Amino acid sequence: MTSLDTYRLLGRSGLRVSPLSLGTMTFGEDWGWGAGESEARRIFDLYVDRGGNFIDTAVNYTNGASERLVGQFIKEKRERIVLATKFTMARHPGNPNSGGNHRLNMVRSVEQSLRQLDTDRIDLLYLHAWDMTTRPEEMMRALDDLVRAGKVQYLGICNVPAWRAAQMQAIAELRGWSPLVALQIEYSLVERTVEHELLPMADALGLGVLPWSPLGGGVLTGKYTKADVDLSGEASVSPTRKGVIASLGHLNERAIGIAEVVRAVADEIGVKPSQVAIAWTLANPAVVSPILGARTLAQAEDNLGALDVVLSREQLARLDETSAPAPIFPARFVGRPMVQQLIFGGAAVARRSSGCQ
């Protein structure tokens, strides 16, 4: 059991953040399914009044409405809020340089975020996604320049291959540039493939892990059934929340089966399935602060209740077993008994504890 004001260090930094982050992609109705200003304010106040200090947004969320609302809400509380935002995504359709990780877009995005948030600094700036075109040296030098200019305090990265994140961290350390301290990735009972490479990388290189979509886009709340399964999914941006989840690939029979186990565990201890799903991510030592995204005050209340949930070893094992990802090479090879025998010569060797599976 813990609380929002039982703070944790973010990676190897000295920055203290709450064990649950408030995601604000749902702030604003420009995308057709978010929370209006009054409801967003109620969600924000609930989170902050309980001691929460870690707010997550992005320059393009709800076409900028999210940052503008966050900027209004934090005005009188700015010095106690750790404010995180992101750049990468295009802001002007048809303009190829309004998106991407290159210096031009990075600087323009930060300037736009500062205006929308009505603040003089960004506490944590994320590269939102790997654009597969910009050289890591260009990105890390430009990010370091923003830190040296005082516009950004700390750096993070989202949605990148583990080898790229490791390369970027190595470049920063070798050249004395500002390092990455946070890794934001999709992680939940229905998306555990990050355990193969990304979580071990973060553990080794000092990046605090912040899972987005810990509820699997809502699938783990139990709101969907097998009747909702759409094997084709939706490839384009959808005006419905269900369409968004389908586009992530989580509306499938496997995910629904995992959700049924989550509900069974929730019934055993008298809590909500959403609380069990979030509590499961919090049980991983590699995880610093799962990001919650609520559209209503009631959803926010339910999600914050995860801090009071304690799962037994048997329950954790059951959830792990039903959601375990298939092994990949080389772990699939190295983990074989014959190979372990050859590596360790039959001796029992204690291994360093890690938050990764």
C-alpha cells in the first residue's frame, strides 16, 4: 500500500515523482472522446489534492487543447508540479518538418509547448517516438542545448527500440551531454513484449520506466467481451474510443481471456479490475509511475484506488502465467537447460536482482 505523496526517484535522477502519473491525452474534446474543461479540472484537482505531482501531456494531444488546459490548471501550483510533455508528432499536415525528431521540429515544438502551457520551462521532455530518419547525435546534442538553455530540465524517450535508446544514452554519456532519465512505453498485462529488451535496457542504463496504457486501452477493465473482438482492427485515426483500442491491436481473444483472469482476481479481493491491472504494473520494481488516462472523475477515482491494492504471490503468479509473452531469441536459446549447463558448468550461481522478467 502506498499513496500519491509517497514519492519515487525518476531513474538515476534526483527528481521525486508520484507513483502514479496523471496522463492528459483525454483533456479536451477535439478528438471526439475526451473530457471537457470542467471534468478535466475535477480530475486534475482530485489527483493534485491527494498529493500527486507528475503531469503528462504532449504538444499535439487533442490538437493542443491538452497543454492549454494543463497550463491553466497548474498556474497556481506550478512549483510543486513535475510537468512532462513530448515532441515528435506533426502539428501541421502537409508540412514534413512539423514532425520528426530533428532539431528544427524539436525546437519549434518546445517553443509551442511553452506557449500552450504558459510556463517558462518543461520539467521532463520526451522524444515521443523514433522517426527512423534523424541521426541520434543530432537529437542528443539538440536536447542537451535545450537543457543548457534552461527550457528543459530532464530528458526522456518513448516508443523506441531498446538498441536505439541504449545508443543514445551511450552518446550522451561519452560526450558529456544530458542523459536520458525516463523511458515511457506501453506496458500492461496485454502488452508484455517490452520485457524482452526494453525493461532490461532501462534497468541497466538508469531509466525510470513509465508505462502508458496500463489498462490495455480499457480492455483490462472488463468493459469489452468476445463480442467486441474485431480481428481486422482499424488502421486509421478513429473518432471512437473503441476504434482507438482496435487500432492498437488489443481487441482480440487473447486479451479478452487475460481480462477475464483479471476480473476473477478482482472479485477475490473485492476491488475493480482496473485496480488489479494497475497494481500488477506497480509490482514490477522497474516501474516508477504508470500513467493514468481518465475521461471521467469516477474513472480517476477507480484508478487511484490501485494504490491500496496488494496482490498475493499466488495472484501475481496467476496473472503472469496467463499473460506471459512467448520467448524470443537469444533468451529462448540461452534459457535451455543444456545451454545453462554449458555456461555455468552445473554450478549454482546467484544472479543480480532485476525488475525485469
